[in-house]
Amino acid sequence: MYKQKSRYLDFKQQLLKICTYFSQSSKGLTSQDGTALIEFAILAPIFIFLLIGLIELGLMLVIQNALDAGAAQAARYGMTGRVNNTQDRSTSINGEIFKILATYSWGLIDPSKVQISVRAYNTISDADNKTNPGLAGSFGSSGQTVTYTLRYPWTVPLPIFTNQTIFLEGSSITVNENFEG
């Protein structure tokens, strides 16, 4: 009988040790263990979402800068009345635009999707007047005011909310120099 009681006490002591071990380790779990993992699980998707948004915004700004630079180069080139070799004026100016777009956009712009619109006006005040449509498609003659507008449909590469196409636009206005033609 004594031996049986001893086994009972051994079992009781062992059970007490096990309970003490688990109660101590559970106290450790409730204090700090796993907090960093939970914080990361909550904040990582938000951080990744913001990072993707910043990348998309950066790509749009690169395209916008290329369109602005292309319109400005078209205005600088077009105002002189100059042409390359045997090309006509329209082909020369469009060639300059596409050169600038390729340089500034790192190949992000598809040249076939660029919409180039040119309008000639007699004076700058005519160009500012929204009721005067100007002469569409004309690069203007000597002394005329010309607006160059480049539009590009930008489809966001990683659409988060919608598969939306955004039209980016760059424009420039200039007065042609005195030239022949």
C-alpha cells in the first residue's frame, strides 16, 4: 500500500510540474511573443499597396514628362520652319516628337498610340480664345501661333481598383519665326 501511495504522489508531482511549465510558458506567450509577426501581417499589405501605387505614379510621371518634352521639342523645331532632307514639314516634326518620346520614356510609350494634334492661329489671343477653333492639322505659316498637343492612353500596368485607361497630355504653344513657306 505504501508503494501505491508513492506512485500517486509521484504522478501528482509530475502533473504539478507539467502544469507549472505550461502556465509559465503561456505567460510568456501573452506578453510579447508573436507581436512582431502580427504587426507585420497587418502592416505589410498596406505597405505593399502603397509601394505599388508609388511605382505606378512614377511610371505615369515618366510618361507625362516625355509628352511635355515631346510637345516642347515640336514647338521649338516647328517654329523655325525647318525640314529634314526631303521630308515634308509634318513628317519632320513628327519624327522629332517620336525621337524625344523614345528618349524620355525609356520605351514605355507605344508610338502608334500617340495622338498628335496641331492647330494654327493668327495671334496668341486667338489661341487663348476657346471659341476660335483654329486651323486643325496646320503647322502654321510665318508669324502664326501654333499649339502642339500630344495625348497618350496610359493603361495602368498593375490595376488595383479598375482596369482603367488614363489619357495623359502634354502641350506647348509657340509663335512661328519669320520663314519662307
